[in-house]
Amino acid sequence: MLKQGFSQEHGGITTSLILLILLGFSFVSIPLWFVPSNHLVLDKANSHVDKTIDASVFDRPNEFIGAGDIPWSVIDIDDDGDFTAQGWLGDGSSSNPYRIENLSISTASSAERIKIWNTRAHFLIKNCTLTGATGSEYAIQLLNVTNAVVTDNDIFGNPSSIEIINSTDVIFINNTCSQTITGISVRSNAAPTYNIQILNNTLTGGQDGMRGYDNNELTIADNHVSGFSNLGIYFYSSESVSIINNTCTNTGAVGIYVEDDVSDCIIFGNTVSTCLSGIHVEDTTFVVANNSVSICTNGIFFDETDNNLVENNTIFGNDNGIILNTYSDGNDIIWNFLEGNTVQVEDNGGNNNIRNNYYSDHSGLDGNSDGIVDTPYNLDGTSNNEDLYPLMSKFLARQGLQWDPIPAHQMYELGDSFTYDLNTTSTVGVDWWMNWDSLWIIDSNGIITNVTDSFNPTTPSREVHVIVTNFHARSIEAYFNITVQDTIAPVWVEQPESVYYWDQGQSFYRNFDVYDLAVEFGYVGELWINDTIHFYLDPDGISTSVTGNVSTITFGSYGLEVVYTDQSDNSVSAEFTVIYRDNTGPMFDDVPDPLTFTEGDTDVVTLTWVFSDLNPSSYELRLDGDVIASGIWDESPETIDEVINIDTLSVGTHIYLMTITDIAGNTDTHETIIIIEPSTSATTTTSQLPPSPIPPETLFIIAGVGGVVAIAIVVFIVKKR
């Protein structure tokens, strides 16, 4: 079963951990020569060992008449009011708690010696001798209380010593519990129990030293537990448990036992000996560090426990030093000292990182003098695992690590190659780890290079986490940002021309393609145009165009600006002119045919012209160069009729010229030719000689006699629609 561990990145912890564990408790003593490598131990200690004890509360002079063991009967307090009603000194404040002290309660009965329930006032139980309880009762029972200190009491000969249920902010310190089945029980029952501190107590004899369940923020430190037939310290189904600097000896089954989803647990600086199993951890998350385990069947035993840290423990004289049972996976077992164990390490789990440990039965050369045996140590168990970096000596000083210099934020241009060289002060080889290995990789020299770019213009920076671990299992880590920036402007694939002509009747479409590197990562920019009344943008993201809106366009010039802006606000622009013009002239759809007549004909003829244009303007009709008709041309097609009386035309050739014009000034013309041929005179034949020709002069006279004949020609112009 895979459970969430403290971390899979056991990074560095500084000596601040030790100082925090010492906070407020002079009796907590963790050897300063060890600095664990998991920084979460620091957070753990800080969150649990954070309550100081007011020494003045403990050292207040005795306020009872006659100091010493004062005989007393059993005490039963059921709420805050009982303290005052029963005459206990104090006012229940933190500086002046109610005081139960210097009492001797030894009357044989089945009742608890001191029973306090349902209180919120501060109270103190100090320097009392409690014995004589019978049945299954505890000497002290605290149920649903807060703000209690129990100290310097001698509790013996009772079935059980102390029980804390559904309570908070309780300190049990410097007490002696002996001749008891269970020394201390801490548990929840429907209500929370948290921030309980069990400190520097001596527990001997009986079945279980300490036990409990469903606790939160529980600290067990500097206690001496021995001679119990079953378990020394046992907790399950709890959260945030710190077991620090305790001594557990001669416990029949297990010295320290945590199981059943005890999360966020520290087992630190304890001494365990003469047990079936020294430290047994099952189905929980923990750090086991700086402990000494000896003369046990199993020194440290993991049962279905994943992703935890075991570091700097001294494990000697056991049948089995460290056992990782089946389904114990992903644990870090580093810098432990295994000496004189029949089996040093047995790994039956998977992917456990076992390295940099000292094995008393392993020797070899150290060719590069880094303190590491050049040949790996083969581990027992079904995993076929090995320690690649076994220590030469258990006295080898661990070399630390520092950044040189501290990693800083990095930035590079989209599309460029990226290199960043990280350095440490370590004089021995190191292993590197980094997240984002899909984008950047780090080699054995600490050089980061980009595998590919994953560009996101809205969040161009990514936090990079780097961990470096040296051969001495010391780790440091760094967090910094790598930013992929895009500062290069897009470019036109084809530079827009300065002028575009748009002829009426034709579609207008211009494609303005741009190239931008961000497009390759799926980020398309935006095209903008200054004139959205007469033009609109094609919705195509990259190949965007302007297309005329015919309903609002008129002939003339339009100055346009087009700007393409990418997702990083880089832009490229172009200015040009679109000239909307009528470049197609009018045309004749139908024209009159040429006609020929003879002088004297009296026919009436209609000439018809039909012409068209998208933008008509005017027409004009001339006869032999003279304007005989004109008008506004406002419809298309247009029909113009000209009625001719033939007898009004003289002999010869006459030209009708029709000119049509559109509003853009485009014209077209057509000539229609009318020919009037002269008539021929009739001749008479006789037997007589023809008369003498009349001289021209005579004809002139005749013409003169005839006078002048005025011929009026009436022209009818009929316009047909």
C-alpha cells in the first residue's frame, strides 16, 4: 500500500532542529553531532515542542499547613466550580492555577485517586503520592480538560497510572509510575485530544508503558520506560507524533511501536534495547533518526511503510538490523551504522534508496579517499538491492554542502538554447535531482539545459526545485524561477504594399501573413485595423485579411493601418492605401444599323440605342457634329430613340454619334451612318430630233422664276423607357 510520506526529496536540515526540540525543556537532550538531512524534521519539532513551562508555577511555596505527604481522600472534580467549592487554592489563571499538591492518597478503593472532568481552568497536580486503586481504574483520570500540568508525582501499585481522554494542552512531566499494568494512556473518544506533552517520566513494570490512539500533536520526550512485558511506547491512528530521546529497555514485544496510519511522526534520539523489535513502524509516515537500537531480534522493522527516512541510527548486536517487509517501498535508509548484526539490512520492498551506511562486515578499498568503499554492499532480501556507497568507517565525518553561489532566477529568450551551471562547495561527488525534467534536465555536473520550450505567455515563469546530495547523504535544495520570455516582434511573411486598387464589381481580399515563434506553441496573436467602418478583419488568426464592406464603401482613397500583436505584446504594423475605383466603362447593348435612302424618300425612321453601366451618368447624341439630344443617364440599361424624317436629310452621308459616360468619367461612343443617294430623271424617245439643250443660263432663269423654296425639317425625338 502506497501512502503519502513526509517527502520524496529528503533535503537538508540544519541544526535549528536541535534548538527547537530543546525549546522550553532543559531535559530534552539530543546529541548535537548529528544533523538529520530531512528539513521536515525541523518543521515537525517546531510544531510540537512549542510550549514553555512556567517554573514559578512549579516552585511556588507550599500553601498547605505542614509540608509533606498530607493524607487525603480521593478527589472528584466535575467542572471549574468544583475547584473553588472544594477549597483548592488558586484562581484558575495561567499564573495562578488551582493547586492540588503534596497529597498522599492511598485508600484502597476502585475509584480513581484524582478524577478531573470537564474543566477549562488552569490546574496543577504536583508532588502527590497516589496508590491503592483497585479494579481497572487509573490513579489519575483527566477527561475533557484543558490547561493541566501533572508533575513530580509518585504513582505506584495502581492498575493503571494516568489516563488522558478528549483533552488539550496537558503536560505530564517528571512523574514516576511503577507497578502498573499501563503507565500512561492518551486517547480520544468522539472529541479531539491534542497538544499533549509527556516529558521526563519514569515508567517501570507492568504490561504497556504508554499507549493511545486518535491523538494530534503529541510529544513524548526524555522518558524512561523499562520492564514492561508487552510494549514500551505504542500509538496508532494519530497525527503529528514526536517520540524524542526516550529510553526503552526490557520490553517483551516492541520498544517503540507506531502503526495504523500514524502520520507525520518523528522517532528521534531514542535508545532501545532488549526487545523483540526495537522500533516497529507499520502503515505510517515517519522519520527515524539518531536512535540507538541493540540486542533485539529486529532492530528497526518496517511493515507496509512507504516513503520515509531512516537516518543516522546506530544499530548493533541484533539478529536483524533493519528489515523492510513486503510493500515497504520508496524509503530512504541513509547514513546508519550497522555493527555486529547477524543480518545487517534485509530489503523485501521496492525502490528503497539504501546508501551511505556503515556495515561492520564489509571492507574494501577507497581509491579516491572520499570515505566510500569502492565496492557496493549486497543487501539481503528479495529486492536484490545493494548499497552503492557503503562507508569506510563509522567515525567518518559527514561533509556538508553549500551553494556556491546560491541559485538565482534565470531568464532566456524563447527559441534560444539555455544553460545554467549550478555549483556547490562539496569536495566529493554529488547526485542531482530536478523537477520539470520534461523541459529542463540537469546532468551529473549540475548543468541545467533545456530539452524543449513550453511557452505560456500568461505565466512564462516556472518554479524549479533542485536537490543535490553528496556521497555523505547530506542534501541541500534550492528553489528558483526559470522564465522563458518572448521579446522578438513578429514579422510580415510578405511586406504589405503601399497601395492596393479595388475595382468596383470585383472582390477585395488581402492576406497579411505574419511569422511569430509563439504560434508554434499554440499562441496566436491579434490583428487590429484602424478603419472598422468600411473594412473588417478576417477571423483567421494568423492569415488575417481586410475585406471591404460594400454597403458602406464609396469611391475614393482609404488610408489603413494594420497591426499584429502577439501574446507577449510584441507587434508589427503596416500602413497602406486602398483606392476604390470604377475602372470599367459603359457599354452599348444595342445600336442602330447603317441605313441608305434615295433622295425624295418620305420615310420616317426610328434609331434606337441601348446601353448600360454600373454607375451611369449621361448621354449625348450628335448629328454631323451638332448636338441634337442629351440627358441624364440614371438607369441601366438605358434606351434612347431618335425619330428621323428621311426627306429632311440632304443627299450625302450623315453621321449620328452617341456618346455615353459613367460617373467615373469612363465613356464609349457609337456612330450610326445614314446615306441619302440622289434620285435619277425620266427620258422620252421620239422620231424627231431632240430639242436643243437649254443653255445653263436659261435654267438659272427658270430657277429664278421659280423663286426660293424653303423646306422645314421637323425632328421628333422620342425617348423610350
